[in-house]
Amino acid sequence: MRPEWANRNATTRLVWRVGVGVVGGAVLAAGIVLIPYPGPGWLVVFAGLAILAVEFTWAHKALTYARGKYDAWTDWLKRQSLFVRLLVLALTALIVVATIWLLNGFALVGGWVGIDWPWLGSPIFS
């Protein structure tokens, strides 16, 4: 899957490999951060692994494994009752709220509208 020009010499190959690693790693890290939030978190994770799989065998194996586990999870969730689905949704929302609070998002937005309640501030950034 590597372009023909990347096979020319050892330096070009190393630059290509490092570039794929940096870009794929950044996309993968962004996807992991985005997983609990509404939007394409898992899609970004799979995109990051796909970029890494161009050059790294471990990433191809991880991509295959992750796709299988993701499909199994969604199939399991589809078979569950409405209560279980709502519970999963509530736990996901709790993770989102907790990370926004820990990253000081509530205090930041509160400051924009003149609300300066101490409990809105993150314990990490105090």
C-alpha cells in the first residue's frame, strides 16, 4: 500500500514511516478523545488505525480486532431492552459531563455569561 516513491531509499522510507506514524497517531488520539462525545469518535479512531495500517502490521491487526469488537458491541446493544440502552446513554452522558467539568469547560462558559460559581471550576485547573 506504500507509494512507489517511498521505496527509493532508506531515508525516504524512514521519513514516510515517521510521517504515517505521526499523522495516524494524531488522528487515533483525537478519535479516542472524541469517543464519548456526540459525533464520529469511532469513525475517527478507525481512520487513525487505517492510516497507521498502511505502514504498520500491528495497526492492521488492531483495526481488524477493533472493527470486530465494535460490531459485536453494536449488535449486543441492539438486542437489549430500552432500559439498558437508556442506561448506556446516561453513562455516556455522565462521562461527557465529567470530562467537560475536568477540562474546565463549565467555568469557561459560565465566565462568558457572568456566572462565577466555584463548583463549576475544575479541580485540575484550580
